Amino acid sequence: MQQPEIMAPAGSFESLAAALRAGADSVYFGVGEYNMRARSSVNFTPDDLPKVVRLCHACGARAYLTCNIIVYDEELAGMEALLQRAKAAGVDAVIAADMAVITAARRLGLELHISVQANVCNVAAVRFFAAYADVMVLARELRLSQIRHIIDSIRRERICGPSGQLVRIEVFAHGALCIGISGKCGMSLAAYNHSANRGQCFQLCRRKYRVTDTETGFEMDIDNQYIMSPKDICTIRVIDQLMEAGVSVYKLEGRGRSEAYVSEVTAVYKEAVQCCARGEWSPDKVAAWEERLLRVFNRRFWHGGYYLGEDWDTWSGVSNSLALEQRRHLGRVMRWYPQARVAEIRLEAEPLSVGDKIEITGCTTGIVRLVVPELRADDAEGVTQRLQTVPKGAHALVAVDTKVRHGDKVYLVTRRKLS
């Protein structure tokens, strides 16, 4: 069984480093306002493009620029300028849905991937887009049998993209779902005049709602208060079926998530496809992977989602995360001693004790997780002592096997209390 591509999200250099360290085969990211996260702060700048590409290529990963919003006439010049900078930086592919972006990318000789926003649902659509793209993201609403039929048709008909290779099929494997079809929703536009299809979503679907009788004014609370907030899709239980169907690329949603989320989700899915390719799939492994995924951001899981044709019983019941773990700011790395493999950490917010779980994050470091094995700190006379707890305000010496850097942020990770 061919090992597929794990595509990880990146909304910052910290999450980019975390994705690459976790083994991502490719990373997708946005620049400026031409992507579906334009309203958020999780975007790179055009000047960042060479560095992003360089970091990806140094790790053997591909760099994909998302340019997947609908584009207006007055924005075409700016969009093309961004694509030109992407080509100059060596971006491996552009993810797009608007035909203006698609044709501009092809004119510049950029490899193209068709975004889920194009809502590719059938073989005829694949044939059409094959003139432009080598990879296509299928609509999230398709069943596994429909995905298998499309891939079988590509093989049987020898449907090739511009590269001359058979079109590869990509699916969303993990992360947040939208109430709209393949994410094409008009709620933000109606309520705030900010279109979700232009990266300006306010996520109104994640809120509580009350029904009002417009004739009498009678109000009624809905039993399920989050009637449009779906659970996150989680395909870890069916990755073997998706691989058997011939899916080539597995997209992990989460450009707005933390580097801890990106690292854990990327590592889990990478490990899962490797095990599947080696024939080492087992229910015990699946249970362990799911437990790890539950530690980071999630709104509960819809296992298999639309792919299995399950009934629409997906409401999360929440607007935010139900992660089993949470993290709080602890301090910063002041120095790492390579020979001793010890980090000096300034405890800015809380004390630190032996046995605590911490995460160290940084633009180059990505994320390093460890349970504190022992602690040392200088006493009032400047003598280094072994301690059980180092107080807030002090500098703690902690054994860290992986290189960390001055200024890296340090977080204390604790179990979340869920009601």
C-alpha cells in the first residue's frame, strides 16, 4: 500500500517548525488577505515566503500557498503579484478555487491544487479541472464509496494533470467542520457583511441561538444550544479504508490552532499512515492515537464523518475546545547548555516542580514536550542545589535533550477539568 502525504497546517513559524519536526510531508499556509484565514492573525507576509519555503525544503517537505478565496476584479493585480512572489520563492503549489487564480497560477507555471471550495463531487469535475491541476481536494460531504469511484475512474480513464501524472485525490482527515457545504457559507456575510468565502468568517455557527416567534414575541431555547456547531472530523479509525480507496493526500485542518495542536495531530496521522502501510494497523493503536488527539483542541469527534455515510448526529454542544489538556504560561528559556543538555528557564508566572509536564515552543524550536525529571537552582549563596520545587521568579535548570533557544516560551501543561 503506497504511503500517502500528510499535509499539515501552519499559521506561524512556531507551528511551521512543529509540523516539520512532527514529520509533515507538506505544509499549507496563507499570506495576507487572499486565503480563507484572512481575518485572523495566522498569516505570513509576502516577505516570509522565501524563509517558509526554505525551511520546508530543508526538511524534505513541500510548501503550499493557499490562495483560495473568491477574488474581485480590483484585487486581481494584487493576487497576481502574490503569485509571482510565490513562484520566485519556490512555492511547490498553489491551492485555489477561483478560476481567476487558477488561470493566473497556470499562466505563471505554478503547480495547482483545487481547493475544497471548488466543491469537486464527481468524475466530470475531475476531468474538467485536470486541465489545470495535479491534485484535487474532494468535497467533505462525499461518502467513501463515492471517493473510491472517483479514484477508480481516474485510474481507469488515465486522467492526468498538467504534470502528465495521474490526478491525485486529497481529503480532509482531521479538524473543524463548517455547517456550510464544503465551507461555503453566507452567515457572516448576512450578519456582519464579512464573507466567509473571502476568509472573513466570524464563526456564527459556533454560538448559542434562541428561537423567537415574530408574531407574538414568544422565545424558546433550543435543547441543543449549539445547533450549528459540528464536532470535529476525525478519520483515524478509517485511515486504512481511505488508503485502500487510493486517497493520496490527507489534509489536517488547523491554521488557527497552536503549535501543540499542529505537532500532535501531525505526528499521530503520520504514525497512523506509516503503520497502515506496513500492515501494522490495530484497534489498540487506534485507541492510543485517539487519546493523544483528545489532548489538544477539539470539539469532540465525528469518527469517519460523511465518508462513512453516518447519520447527521454531529453537534458538538460547545463553541470552543474540549481538549483534555490545557497549558499556562510558565516562563522563558534563558540559555541552553549543549554539553550538559540542560535548559535554564526563568519562571515568570508560576513555580515548577519535579514531575510537571512542560512544553517549550519557538520559531525555530517548534515544540518540545517533556516531564521534568529533576530540578536544580542556585541558592542565596549562588550554590546550585537539587530541589523538588523552584519558586516563581527564580531560574530553574531542567534537563532538555533537544536543543532549545534563548527566548523560547515555556508552558505548564495540566489536565483540564471538564464539567
